[in-house]
Amino acid sequence: TGQVMEEAGECLRRAMGCLQRAYELQPDNAATLIFLADRLIAKGDIRGAQALAERALATADTMAIQAEAHFQVARSLHASKKFDQAFDAYTKCLSLNDKHTLGMYGLGQMQLQRTDMSSAEATFQRVLERNPKCVEVLRALGYLHARLPNTKAKALEYYEREMHVLADEAAEHARQTGKSGDHAMAWMDDANLFLEAGLLYEATNARKARKAYLAASIILQRQPGNGDHIPELWNNLGALSQLTGESTESVFSELNAAAEKCARVLGARPKQRTNEVRRLENTQRTIRYNVARFYETCGLWQKAENLYQTIVAEIPAYTDARLRLAHIAYFYRANSREALAQISQAIDVDAKRPAPWLMRGNIELQRKNVQEARRAFEHVLKDIAKHDVYALCSLGNFYLAAGKSESVRASSEANASSPVAKKSRDLAQQNYKRALEFFGKCLQLDARCVAAAHGVAIAMGERGFANDARRLFQEVRDAATSGLGPLTLCTQSSDFVFKVPQPPIASVQHSVDDMRVSSDVILWAGVNTAHACVEIGNYRQAILVYESCIKRLRETTLALESQTGHFVVQAFDAHGEGAGVSEAEQAERSKVARDLQLYLARALYVQAKSSKDVKVMRMALKEMRELCEAANVKLPSD
């Protein structure tokens, strides 16, 4: 390559010598002036280039040369940021030669500058038709669609096409030079392509977003400064690593790199409160917030709490940190008073933000204060955001629970035809109908809302359509396995009833998956599928599904213990805090394990009794014996 560069330099020197000689022989020759203007622009002499191009325009004797002269004038004005004059010059160039590809590209840039997006797109598309592998045009179209509403997918399509073109160029270069292996990343040198793509991927695919940001980081680390000027990149990598379930070592390394880069750049800046300094300080707080979320994932509640408290001490209006403090206070400290106090402070800061109200409703629902919960969710829908999916789904859950309560009351009446029993049945049907209305609105807003679909299935099951409910539960389980839709389902129901779904609060930046067992949508969709199989008398299938649910619970518990153990203990024991699953979560998982074993024992018993299968009966008795032993209940040995 060194030889190629040397030969190219020699050719360029010879060409410039020829141009200089041509200029000496005929100083007003338009073609010579245009070539010289082009070289001056390349060397950065914009004023000299414009003067030569204007001289060429005055002496040009053909439309083609006039068009080229207008193009060089337009380039000079463009470089001087005289965009209106450059627009006129590009337009004149194309009026003389409508096939001038570079003139089209320049005009499209000026149209972008004027925010005339539709005209810019049409111009760039004309260029792309002539040059389908032009990376500059693909980049421009990606940039354009990234800034238009509802065309982000189109922007990603253009960015991906540019990546493929660059990868093909790298492969061709490797073939010509006789190199083997993948040289695509070594060939690419523009981190902005991957930064733009990563930003768009964040909304749709966390893994692709992380991959794009990793590519950008590799390119930046090859350049002077190692990307220190954008610590946000490493912060986003750390947050996405949490979302995609990367190792704790990776998350810690990326967040630590973000913090170091941010501190290094801040230390090199003057102490004045410039916009750049404010940006870096805000980034530093965001990194601190994500580190706290990482600590939560590792079970280091006190460390997370300390960081959140530091953030709200600096910025009292940082409501995301307050909501995390409320979450820790309630779910891990069992301190509802402190949790509600934090939520109240968040509401005082911004009463029009849905997230604090939704968390208040969620906590009140957990505390069995159903009317307070309903008021919080209704407040969101009436006064803040009438299309909030979480509030709609939560109200669906509320009416679902109310319908179940009335159904239980009706079934407890000795006389099924009594006025009290009839009234309870009517109220149950009304509540189920209201629940279906709210769940239906959720699905209209988000067809992938697993929690709403789960709620519909439960309402169908409770109303007696167990077979339809079973099919829908299975669809929910399949969707969750494929990674679609919201993930949180609560398990407050007791005994042998369908579990009521509850969507997550999507209120915190870069939030990671909730570790509680109540968040495992695959588990609860399976449990409800098995329940529905029992309702329709398909005990054999119910047994298989219960067994798969028990297996999943064991596997996720082991994975959680592993995640919050090995690395965290090594990395943070020096700070004096243990890590692991909270006592409340351990107790909840133990309770769920007992319930699942009981459900399995029931299904086995009924199946054995109906089929007169001694082997299955022994399996049922084995499960019951294990349950009794765990509860310290002694049974006869025979």
C-alpha cells in the first residue's frame, strides 16, 4: 500500500505540472480553470477556488462546461457556508446538465439544510438510481429518514445497506491484496454510521444496538483520543449489556470506562459552566444512575440506594432515582411508608408525569388498598395520559380481581338461585366485561402487550371458556419465549386460580429486567396454561406443563443465585456488603415452588384416580409426601 500511495502521489504531481503548463499557455481556458478550482478546494483554498470557477464561468463556451463551472462555484459557496447562494448555483448546474450526479448530491444537501425533506429525498433517490452503492447517498437518506416521523425503520434499512457496501469493499480489497479473514471492521473508519444506527436500534432491538455501539467503540479506539469525547457511548454499552444479559464483568467494565472517560474529559475542561461542561455533568449522573441499576441487578441494595440518594441530593428533580429508591424501599426493605414518601416527592416535582402515579397504584395494589390503587390509575387516564398502557392494563387487572371476588361470593352461597347469588354473578360478569374493555384498549395500542393478552385469557377462563383461554395462554407463552411484549406478571392470587397479569412500569432509562419471580412471564403463562388444561379435564397435558414450570423455576433460581454471587463477591466484598437475592424474593420463590408442587400433585392424583393408574398415584403421593416433609407434617410410612 505504501508503494501504491507513492505512485499515486507521483501521478498527482505530474498532473498538476500539466495543469500548470496548460494555464501558462491559455490562462482563460475554462476546462483548465475548472480543474485548478477542484484542486484548490481539495487543498482548502476556498476563496481561490471560487475565483477560478467564476472566471471559468465567464469563458465557458458549451453547456456542459458551464454546468461544471456552476458546480465548482456551488462547491466553493457550500464550503463557505453560504447555503442559499450554493443552492442557486447547484440549481443552475442542473438546469444546464440534469444528469450531473455530483450536482444532484449537492442540491440534496442544500435541501436538507433548508429542511425540505421531501425534495431532498427525491433528489437523493435520483442519485441512488444511478449509483446504488454510493455510501454518501445511503448515509444521507438514512440521516433524512432518522429525522422524519414514523420512518426510523427506513433509516435503518439505508444504514444497513451502507454497512453491506462497505463490507463488500473490504472483502474485495482483501481479495486483491491476498489477505484472509474478516477485514470489514479494519476497513471501516466512520464511527458515526454505527452511532446513528445504534441510536435507532435502541428502540427496537437492544442486541443490535449494542453490536452497533461496539463497532463504533472499536473505530474510535483506533483514533486519537480513544473516544474520550463521547463517554455516553460507553454508558449506553453498559446499559445495553444489562438489558441483553451480558456478563457482569462486561457491564462493570463498560460502565467503569464511561465513568473514567467522563471524569477525564471534565478534568481537562475549564471550570466555567459552559454547555459542554453541563452536558458532561449530566452524563456523569446518568452513568452513576446506571451503575446503581447494575448494583440492584447484583443484589447490592445498599450501594444502589447510596448512589440514588447522592443523585437526588444533587438534583432533587431526578424522579427516576426517586422511583428506584421507592422500589428498593418497598420490595427489598418492606418499608411502604418510605416508598410512598419517595413517590409523593416525585409527584411534587412533576405531577403530570405518569410513572410516579403508576408506581403508587402498583404499591397500593400490593398492599390490598384496591380503591387507592384504582384512583391512582384512573387519575393517569383522566388527567395525564389517556392512552397509558400500564394504567389501562392495571385497571383491567382491578376489574378482573373484582369479578373473581364476586364469583367466589356467588359460589359460597348455599342456594345458587338466591337473589344474593344472582346479584354476585351479575356483578362478576359486569366486572369481567369492564376488564375485557381495558385489556382490549391495551391491545389496540400495543398488539404485542403480553400482559393484556394474558388478562383477556384469564377473563375468558373465569367466564367458562377454558379451552379458548388455554390456546391464548399458549400464544402468550410462545410470544414471551420469542422475546416479544412486556414481561411482568404478578402472583397475588392464591390456591387454584388463574394468575393476574401486571405490566412493568416503563419509567426509568435503561432499566434492566426485574429479577422477581413475579416478572417471569414464561413461567406464569405456563402455569395458567396448565390451569386451563385442568379446567377442561386434560390432566395429562396439565401434568407435563406443571413439570416444565417447576423445571423453569429451578433453573431461573440457580441462574439468579449465580448472577448475584461469584463476580459480585469478588468485585465488591472489600466494601463490606454482601450480595445476593433478597430475603423477600427467596421467600416468594419458595412459596411459588410449593404451590407448583401442590398443583402437580393434584393433577397427578386426579389423573391416577380417573385412569386407575397405580404408578401415577405413587407419583402423586411422592409429591404430597415431599410437601408435608417440607412443612414438618409427619405422615405414616405406608
